[in-house]
Amino acid sequence: MDARQPPGSVVRLADGEIPAFLGRKLSPHQIGLADLLSVASLRGLAPRETVLIGVQPASLETELSLSPTVRAQVPAIMDMVVEELKRWGYTIQGRSLAPG
């Protein structure tokens, strides 16, 4: 995600912190997350809470694999995702999810 932070910065955005426009599209036919959230809101189907967790890459060029900068932050991101899910009432067991 382009959060305009130093490369490798882990970023958490929630609800109103998520920008209406999250960045460039690869194609005019591509539907982005901001588009989906906007349509869900207009239709009354938006989730009660939305949290985005990502890492600022060193480059925004399209690649087929994670850069070393992003790959180094995967464990921290996974920990943050687990903590969010626990806060939402899920019990984490290995790699599976079980409701509260």
C-alpha cells in the first residue's frame, strides 16, 4: 500500500482512515478496494468495521513476487492480523479460524 511512509513501514488503517482512492489501477477495468467499499456503503452492505493492514514498499512497480522489504514485514503483519481477529472475537488455532 502506498501510505507515503518510509519503505518497510507497517501501516494499519481503519474505517475513515482508509482513503477513498487507494492508488493507481493497472487497467481502467480494475475494481479497487475503495470502489468495493463505496458500493457496499451505498447499498447498505458495508461491514461494521474495516481494517487494512499493509506495508509500504520501496517501489510501486508491478512485480511477480514480494520484495525483500515487504517480505521482511510479513511476520509483523501476520501478528497484527491475528490481534485484529482476536479483537473481533475469533479464536486463532494454527492456521484456521473459529468464531469466538
